[in-house]
Amino acid sequence: MNSRSLPIGFCGLIIAIFAFLPTIAQELYVFTDPASTKPARSIGLKHSFQKMGGNSNRNNQYTQMQFGLSKKVSLYLGTNYNGQDAYVQYRFYTKDAMYAHTRFALYAKSIQTKLQAIHTSAVLLDGEESVNGLGFIATQLKHKWASSLSLGYVEKQNWSQHYGRGAFQYSFSNGLLVYPKRYSSYGQTNFNLYLELLGQKLLSGRGQYLDAAPAIQMIFNSQAKLNLGYRFALLEKTNRMTNNSLFISLDYLFFNALPKKKTS
């Protein structure tokens, strides 16, 4: 077995567990964003910690502010203390039904940092190099089960001809609301399970990777969110310095924190 990839059987077991569970989850994914934007006029605060593994062991701290500018537009501004990033998402399609919905969104992201990883073939999205990207997200919720697919393009700002410049980015995320089985109030604590597949295919050469990222999540009073996840490589054909990580984050959402738009 490739020493740079963790056992695929472990991921297969997780997939099997999800396949046989009743279709009952949430779409507040740990490693990706759904097509559902932040609630209008809300402000979110997020701080995360990553313990990176692989050929280079290090820690990554990250802080982000999230703004629900309207019911269709969200803006995120973040920093890993070596640089900054901005993410904007526009939800252009919504179809709602009882205990279900389908949503489509477009997004754009820019990472600006003083760090340079020009000798790495993969396009790094953890603030290790300056990157621009855009893409599409589709999310479907049915009862307590949610699935989301994202497709996008990412491009290094500093690159060499030897390693290439751009890559096709994709993810497939699934989540299951385990507790409570029945809601009696918004103050109930939620417990969610997630499994996300995160991939990248380089447009120059044959390099690619595919990671699995199982995670657990607790939501308190519909505002505070605690995430714990582990990301590891199923397929590794790039020269990433880190291809596995332990992830923990804490989010808090302030509703109606932004002023209402004035109407004439």
C-alpha cells in the first residue's frame, strides 16, 4: 500500500455506514460550503485549528468573519495570520418543499499570502500560497439527510512552467442529523455526522489527489457550532507536503446583526 495514502478500507466502512442509515442530516458541512447562503443580516465568527501531517508537520490557525449580506449573497473574510482570503457566494436557484430543498450557487475565492509554495504541484487552499478560484455548488436536503456537489477551477498566482498553474477542484459532501430525532425547540443540541470527498485534478500533467474527510459536529442553541474532523488521502499523485490533518473549529452566528436596508 502507498505509504502516502491511508487505508481505503476505513473510508469504505464509513461509506457503508452512511449507506445503510435511514435518510435522516444537515448541510452545515465541516470542510466545504453548501449552496445555502448565510441567513440575511447575520454575522458569523469562526476560528479553526489544523494539525497538519505528512512530510511537513505544522499547525495552521485560521480566523474568519462571515456576512449574510442578503438572502442570496454571503461574504467571508479570513486570515491565517500569514495572509488574507475573501470568498463570495451567490445563490441563484432555490426550490423549497416540505422537509426538503434544492439550491444552486456560484462562488469566487481569492487567497493572498506572503507565503510561496512554488515547488508544489497541487494548488494549495489552506493559505500556503496565493490562489484565485471560482465554481458552482449544488445542494439537496431531504428530511435530515443532505448532499452537496461542488465543481470549480483554482489557479496559482505564483507558478512555474514545471509544476503548472491551474487545477479542477471538486467535492462531494454528505451529512446526517443523528440527534434529535424530533424537534421540540430551536434550543435543542444537534449532533451531526459527515463524510466529505475532496479532490483536485491538475490541468498540467497527470497529478491529482482525492481525500476523505469524516467529521462530527455539535450545534448549540442554533447559533454555536463545534466541529471535529480528520482529512486523509485516498489517492495521492501530487507532491503535497501535507496530505492529512486533524481539524477542529468553533463557529458562532449572530442573527439580525446587520442593519436593514432602507426602503424608499
